[in-house]
Amino acid sequence: TMIIVVTGNIGCGKSTVAAMIAERLPLCTVINYDYIVDELYTTCSEFTDQLVKSFGTSAKHEISNLVFTDTVALATLKRIASPYVNQAVNSAYQDAGNNIVFDAPLWFEDQMYQRFPYHFVVVVVADEATQLMRVAERSGWSYDKTLSVISNQLPQALKLSYADYSISNVRTVDMLSKQVDDCVNTALGIAHD
């Protein structure tokens, strides 16, 4: 069994890298934190009820606009969401195949490393201009909102200091694929040592 964590800041291409790693590992399950959170907003009435009590809404985009400019609101959201996210991640972890890739943007910030075993941490990085462009294209967010999100995440340099491997996701898909191949080979080499 190999458990690989893929993390990095917004707009760096974590999910792309996580999917590419999973394609290279047999019987691999990707546990995607963003997907889990999205599911909570659409399927968990207990969660959304708590959001309405705290924020007056359960609309993800409205809460998102609020929490990235208000640290108290962000702390409240984390307090509400954490038990549900942890339960969903635990369930996914128990149901996972032979190998697992955690696609976890806040792996370090939320100290997930204290709750789940792992073998190898991959930090995906990109320059700020690339991050801003990707998020604007994907989500339609303003640069200010994206910069606010980035400021609430650990700096890339600090995340890199915790990494077993780093991937720079700013060039071509071919170059990214080669980095992912090398990453998986390195991870498997460490697992067999």
C-alpha cells in the first residue's frame, strides 16, 4: 500500500497532479477534499443548517466571499465543517483501494498529517501569475479574492520545506507528465527501501 499526499496552494494544479499520480498506481483511490466539501454543501442538511444559523445562508459562493475576508468567519466555517469533512475522509479512507492519493489543499494548515497515515508528500507549486490566471479561468474569481485565499494558505516555500517531492506545474503537459513519472518512481522507491 502506498499513501501519497498531494498538496499546494490554490491554482497550482493539485487535482491534475493527483489524478495523474493515481493513474500510475494500481487500485488507487483519490480522496479529494474539495469534492468532499462540495458534497457537504449539496447532500448534508445538518451541515447546511449549521451554516444558515452561523452565516444566514448555506450558499457556498456567499460563504466563500465572506470567509476569505473575515478570519473569524473562516474559523467558524472550519469549526462547523471539520467534523463532517473528517467523517467523510475517514469513510473514504476505510473504503479505499490498495493505494491512496490524498488531494488535500490544506494538508498542513488543517494538520491532517496528524490524523491520517501517509508515506510521501508532494507539493505542487506555480508562480502567482499562473495561480491567478487559473483561478480566474476556472472559478471566475477576481484577483483580489484569489490573493485573499492565497494569503490564508501557508506560503509555498514553507510547504516545500515539508515536501518529499515538489512538482512545478507551469509548463507543458508533457513536462508535467515527466515530473509525475519521476515522482511516482521516487515514492515507490522510498516505499520499498
